Amino acid sequence: ILWTMLFIVPGIIKGIAYSQAPLLLADDIKNGAEIKPINEYITLSRAIMDGKKVSYFWMNISMIGWFLLGVITFGIAFIFVIPYYYALLSVFYQESKTDYFNSIQ
């Protein structure tokens, strides 16, 4: 069990650290900026998530009740839960990105 934890816990931490990379790429596409190599997006995502991994984790954990509600209602509640979840993620991304770019200036 302990050896399994050595793969699961670091995997979750790295997954959280890399979670903002697709959103950074989408921002560059939307703004018409030059598309960088994916390694740069991953590096920037790690920098943005530095110190914010725990809050991102707890934000996702706090949504478990909403997802259980969706399962209990046979998916009907997902009509409201999924957009709420994505809005929550996008607000987290915008605030994290703003905090990061303000801190380096």
C-alpha cells in the first residue's frame, strides 16, 4: 500500500501543477499569440500553481457533493453542476494568472 501511495500522491501533485497548461494554450490561441512549445506552457503552469496547489485540491474536493448529487439524480443535476464547475475552474485560473503576472512585474 505504501509503494502504491508513492505513485499516486506525486501523480496527483504533478497533475495539479500542470492543470493550467491547457488554459494557457487556449488563451494564446484566443488572443492570436504565437503558439509556444508545450514545455513552456507546462513550465508556466507550474510557476502559476506554485503555492496554490492546496487551494486547487480543496476546491476540487469541495465539488464532490455536487457530483454525487448529479449521480443520485441520474445525471439531471449535471446540467447545472458541470457549468458551475467549469466556471469555478475558470475563475481560479484567471485569479491565479493575474496574481502570478502581478508578482513578476
